[in-house]
Amino acid sequence: MPLKLEDKKVLVAEVNDVAKRALSAVAAEYRGLTAGKFDALRSKARDNGIYLHVVKNTLARKAVEGTQFECLIPALVGPLVLGFSLEDPGAVGRVIKDFAKENDKLVVKALAVGGTLYPASDIDRLASLPTKDQAIALLLGTMKAPIGSFVRTLAEPTAKFVRTVQAVADKQGE
């Protein structure tokens, strides 16, 4: 059933609002996916904080105008589902990549991060981005490393002295 003009305006406004808040986006062709499999994809997307929507290309072009995902406009050809990652930039890549492994009918066409369009082959790079918790852990580990090294450097002369004294005591005790 075709959408009425008011419904189209609401849909464009909704997708535009999501695109303004999103961290990354993926456009994937879903031709041949059954309704049940598509529902499973939507469920996974919802669980991972991803906005997933099938939008006609003309409406999608209007929706991404004025956002950082305007670079996706040339890639919006054919029956596409748009996925916008709202919390974690790599989430949409991970979900789409994992789902595409199981369902060869879902084909990534393009992805965008930070206003830059990337080819579909870069989905692995997007999917391998760390989550927020992983990024914080990496940052803390990097910040902690110099301090730990400094403490070990300060403690080493004393430890070496103690080991030397112990070795001398062991030798004299024999």
C-alpha cells in the first residue's frame, strides 16, 4: 500500500532525526530475504541499539540531506535497508556482517562513518571497532602502562639488593 504524502513527510523527518544522532550507517540490499529472517534481523538490531528501516530511495535521499550521511546518496540504488548505529559506531557493522554470514541474500552496498563513504568491503573494519567499554579499557590500559613501568623501575634496585643479600646469605649458610 503506497504511503500518503503526510506519512512520507513523517517518515523522512524520523529518518532525518535518527541520521543526525547516528554515529555510523550501513546500506544493505535485502532482495530475497524472507519476512521471518528480516524480522530476526530487526530483532538483533533493536537489541544492539540500531535503527533499521526500509525506506524508498527517493525518501532516503531526502532524509539524509543535511546530515553527515549525505555521502550515502549515490549508493542508494535498489531495494535497501538502512541501519543507523545510535550508541556504538561498530554495532551496525557487527550486526549486519554477522547476519550476512548466515544469509547470503543480505548484501552490504555502502557504509558511512563521520561523513565519509566507504565501500562495502570495509564492513569488516567497521565491525571490528571496539565497543565503548572496550575503548575505555584500552585507554585505561594505555594510561596505566607508563605508571606501572615507572613503579617497577623505582622498585627494581631495592629488589635487586634484597635478592643479592639473600643469595649471599644462602651461600654463607651452606
